[in-house]
Amino acid sequence: DSSFTFNVPDWDPKVDYHRDGGAATLSISQPARTTGFSNVTNRWDLKFNDAVPIAMTAHIGAGESQLALGSLNLRSLDVTVGAGETTIDLSGMPKRSYDAKVNASVGEAHIKVPKTVGVVVTAGNTIGGVSVDGLVKQGDMWVNAGHEQDAVVIHLDVKGGVGEIHVDAE
């Protein structure tokens, strides 16, 4: 289910969906052309089936984004953010282990991970710094103490440029 709200006609998103055997691919993109940034609206509300396994890739140019993904049946996650403030909420009860990569170039990234499963976080390459709350530092990574032997583990690799990265176990 989706809805798109925008007030720049050139920003009409292009939606492409196709099946290849048992797998399906959904691609939603917006033309790279931009205009001035005063009084613009560009909002995408996307809802996905939480029972279907999903390998998700998101390339977010600029602005504010909120990705509430904790209820999804993620197989993998790869998020690239150009500039702005991004919140990625992975809290919930994942159905399987998966790898998640977040690359935030300029701005601030807030990532929420669950306290109830194994979580391993590696982070680096950021000028603004990395803060991690609710996880324990072990060598060059942070882990969810007491969940090191869990069957389900989220492996989160976060890279940043100029800006701050915050990871919180909730």
C-alpha cells in the first residue's frame, strides 16, 4: 500500500513492479531533477507485507526520512542516505537473522535496534562521531549483552561521513 504527496510535478514517482519466477522486484524512484527547496512537499508513505521475506535497498537523496522496518520479515537491508536526518527503526521481533548496512554521508542517522535478540554493530568512518546506547562495546563492535548465542542476530554495519550516528537498543 502506498501514497505519494508532492507539489513539484516533476517529482511524480515512477513505480515498477515485476515478477521473475517466485521472486518479485519493486522499484520506486524519482527523477533526479530538482528545483528550489522553499515550500516543497515530497512525502512517500509505503506499507509492506510483514509476512513476505524482503531484501530492501533504499537510496535516499536529501531531507528527512523515517523507516519503520522492525515488523518486516527482512532478509537484508541496505540504506544509503545523501544528506539530512534519517531514523531507521529495526526494533521488534525479527523472524530471521539478517545483515543491515547503513551509509549516511552528511547529516544525522538514528538507528533503533531491538533489545530482545542478538545485535552486533560495527560503525566507523564518521567525522561527527558515533554514539551507542544499550549495547556493550567488545573490541571494535557493540553487542547486545546476554544475547550473544541467540538464533536470530542482526548484523548492523554503519558508516558515516560528516554527521552523527546514534544507535539505540530499545
